[in-house]
Amino acid sequence: MKRTDIPFLRNVEYVASFPSVNDCPADDLPVVAVTGRSNSGKSSLISALCDTRNLARTSQNPGKTRSLNYFHVPPQQERGEFYLVDLPGFGFAKLSQKERQHLRKMVDDFLIRINWNVLILVLDARREFGSEEEGIIGFCARSGQRLILARSKWDMLNQSQRAKHTKAWEKSGLAEITIPISSTKAVGLEEVLRRIRNSI
């Protein structure tokens, strides 16, 4: 698909950054959340879905997202409005143990207490699952919540590496929820957007 044919999210506006789920909006708008390991390409994916540079600020210093960052996505064509939420990244070694625990609790509280529609878990395609990713995948499987596993930086793999990873996803039973993506090359964005539309 040509980039001009991708139904990007348009006119997205930043709402606010909340330090706790207790402060998050309590209205009935659908919620699409994005999480992932620090420097996984999470913020780049959010900006790419909106065809906007730096909507969710990317940084050479991972771990910059320390709050629940809400964006409002207005109605578009046959899709209604919803919130797009950038969750804090996890697994960043340079944070203190106390800070890592605080951010982990913030994400856990969000997943448990907020009535979200779909979660996009971003993982660098060159890396294996960590305990955090396994925990989130297991939580969604047990609770029946919708999950999109976005394997980022797909364009950095050669053909044999892609084939190897694809085979591994099929063997693990995760192929159905996995989408290989490249935010810079717009690979997989249309499929992510299609699944978002189907979830709200």
C-alpha cells in the first residue's frame, strides 16, 4: 500500500500527562494504549500512526515517558473518537529500582483499572521477549483483552532473519496478534490502524 493510501489518525491533540490512573479521564471514550520496553520504538510508532513528527516525543535517552500521556483522536470517516495513551516504557536499566517499580506499578494499575479497548505492545524485532513482555501477553490472554504485538524496526532485519522470526511466531501461537512494523518505512501501519478501528 502506498503511504498516501494509509488512513492515518488525523488532527490528534495532546490532552494531558497523568501521574496516576486516579487522575485519568473518567468519560466513556474508547481507549487505545501503547506500551513497550524503553527504546523499543513506542513513541516513534505513535507519531507514525498519526503521520506526525514527534507527537509522542522520541529521544536518544530511553525512559523519558514517566506519565500516562493521553491524546485525543477525533472522529474520522466511519471511526469514532477515542483516546490514544502512551504508557511509560519499562526495563530501562539506568533508572533506580524504586523508579522502575513505580513505573511498573503505574502500567499495571492502568491495565487493571482502566477500561481499555486494545493494547499495542511494541517490541524490537531484533530482541527476544523479556519477563515484562511475557507478563503482559499472559495477562491479556487470561483476561481476554485485545492485544497487538507490534514487532518494530522490521526494516533492520534481512530476509533470512525475517523468515526465522515469522516461523518462531507461528510456532509460539502468536502469529495472529503479531504485526511486523517499521515506523520509518510505514510498514505494517495500515494493519495496526485497521485493528484499532475494529476494536473501538
